[in-house]
Amino acid sequence: MNVAMDNDRKPVSGNFTDSSPLLSQPDQLRARANEDGVLFFKGLLPRTRVLEVRRGILSILDSFGVMNPQYPLMEGMADIEAVNRYSSEELQWNGVGVTLEMYRRIQKLESFHALAHSPETLAMFTALFNETPFPHPRNIGRIMLPHRDARITPSHQDFLHIQGSASTWTCWMPLGDVSRKLGGLAVLKGSHQAGLLGVTSNPGAGGLESILCGLDYEWQTTDYEAGDVLFFHCHTVHKSMPNQIPGQIRLSCDYRYQPASDVIEPSSLKPHGPYEWDELYEDWGNVDLKYYWGNQEFQMTEFDHSIRWQKEKIC
């Protein structure tokens, strides 16, 4: 038996609680965050703002010939035959679901990075941290094309991959409507309380799977709509659900935030991918988004590769 999958056999039966009423009650917001390790907000962002980013990404995919022309672009239906002309290695670089060249074009989208600076999101983190939040510039897109060898992202904790501040939170945002059937994100509510877990290898995104045996927490998810936003602590266990809709692409993004006064791992200030900021910024109009962290002083911490495996164990 794969011990890491022990808790994964539990059904994803729970539903998120909408934390929107707590935006005006920061003490209660922080209490829920400390208890659950996850905060869900229904319609936190304007739908039109999110769909602008979706259109930009799908237009890029269309230019590579992987969209199905029989459907409107915004439905996100792929040409499965065209997708499968690529090898799984070409499409699964670092779990982003597209080729390096496709991803470079997506990373160049100003709207994709600007979405991380939405005032609604920054206001939530100001309340949560009770101080100024710092949004990491290393934003991640997940553009999961329906390839024959596609794998779901296994149960994992983000801290192993990002390190730095243990108070870092991830913002997971669907770029469009993402139902349970399309493979939205599921979260193991309260699992951050268990601390850093042991890991085992997994071929899905990230390459590591948390060992969950003995954890008695509830898996939660929802039918996401564009504008919904999910936040969770860097020790909170989460995973993707399998895509059960043939041909449809699941688009989402990962943005990360921490208290500005905390330590940071230097990679969090670099682009996600083998790119340089100068090339990504080529066509940007908003100068305030470029190198916005340049005048800030950070206490840097080195990436500790050993903690990825020092907790490996069996149940």
C-alpha cells in the first residue's frame, strides 16, 4: 500500500465556508485562519477582471494551435489530437501543463501578474497578517491541457517548495469556472496544525507527496466560479481533483503572500521559469508593477534542500 495515499482514500465530502462576512472582523478572520488553515471567499474579485486573464492565456494557446476551433475560445476546449502531438515531457515542465515557450508567453502577460496585486486580495492579507503584506513576484500559472499522460497534483504542502517565512499563504485562483468535475483544488482543512509532514516521491506536479496516514481531517472543495478566491497556509495540505470533462482545459494560478517583515527565500523574487524579468517586462505599460520589491530590504534565508527528505517515514 502506498502509505501516502492512506488519507487520500477519504472522500472529498466537505464544502468551504464563505469567509466574506469576516472581512470586516479581522480578529475573527485570524481566528478562523488559525483554526482551519484555509479561507474561502465567494466572488472576492470582479469576474470580468479574472476573465480578462483567462482570455489572454487562451489566446496564447490558440496561437499555438491547441484550441478546438469548434467551440468559442472562452469555453477553453482543447484540440486533443493537437495536444497529444506534444510529449508529456514537453507539456509537464514543473507541473505547469504547457510547453516552456507557451509558458514564457503566459508569464509575459501583464494582466496575469497584475491580478496578484488586486486591492481586494491585499486588503484581506492586511487584515490576516495585521501588517503590510508582501506579494511574491514569482507567480505561477497552471494551464492543464488534457494530455493523455496528464497527472493530477498530489497531496502536498507548499512550504517544502517555497520555504522562507512559515507565515506564507498561497492564493489559489480559478481563471474561469472550475467545477468539481473539471478538477478544482481540494484542501485538507486544519492539516496545517500537524506541522511539516513526511514525504514520498510522486510523478505529479512538484514531485513530492505528503504522507497523510494518521491525520484525521476533512477534505473540502467547492464548485468554483470566476472571482472566487481560496487562500491557505503554507503547511495546509491540498491537492487537485481529476479532470472528468474530456477536452476542457483547467486554468488557475498560484500567488503567494507573506508579512513584509518576515524572512524570504531569494527564489521567491525570481520569475517562475528559466526566464529573466527584463524579457517578461518587455511590453508592460504599468511601471509600478516592475521590480516593485526593488527598494525593500529583506532578511534572506537559504533554501534547505535537506528538509524535503529528512521527514520521510512510513506509517
